[in-house]
Amino acid sequence: MTIQRIESNPRLSRSVVHNGVAWLSGIVAADCSQDIQGQTRQVLQRVDELLAASGTDKRRLLSVQIWMKDMGRDFAAMNALWSDWVDAANTPARATAQVAFDDPQILLELIVTAAV
């Protein structure tokens, strides 16, 4: 069985595909100067791109971990965009947690697993 590594560097691969499953690394916004809605839009777009590069899409999500800097402040705004983006007929298992990021401008990070 082959292992496909997408957008690899010496520290990580953005996606690893093996045995019919794609694992995406933690995805954060490219422009962290934006608010939670701007960062969420960027992250969801990047997830779409990496899923496509991995041979799958959001209809095949298995699980998503959402890490947020401030759930009390940003959860509702992030979740509204999530609800518009996710395929309502194929929702993944999901967990959301509040964390401290190494960069104080990061408000959101997603970790995704999808069937290929």
C-alpha cells in the first residue's frame, strides 16, 4: 500500500493519504490579521483545496477537530460559517476546544480526516 504525502516539508505534510483515508494537518489562516470570520473563511477554503488535492471533498469528511483561541467570543460566528460550508447531509464527527496558540493572532485551527 502506498502512502501519498501532499505539500510536504521537513516538518510535516499538509495531507497524508493512505488506505482510503486522508489526514490533513492543522490548518490555520494565511492572513491572521483578519477576525474570526475572515480566518474561518480562509481555513475552510484551504481545507477544500487540500481535500481536492487528496482526491476527496467535504461530503466525505469523517472527523474534524476545531481548535479556537476564544470560544466564548468567537464560537457563534465561526459556527455560522461552518454551518453554511459543511454538507448538512454528510456531517462529520466533530469536537471543538479552546487552546492557546503559539502565535497570538491565530484564532482558529482545523484538523480534518476524510474518506477518499
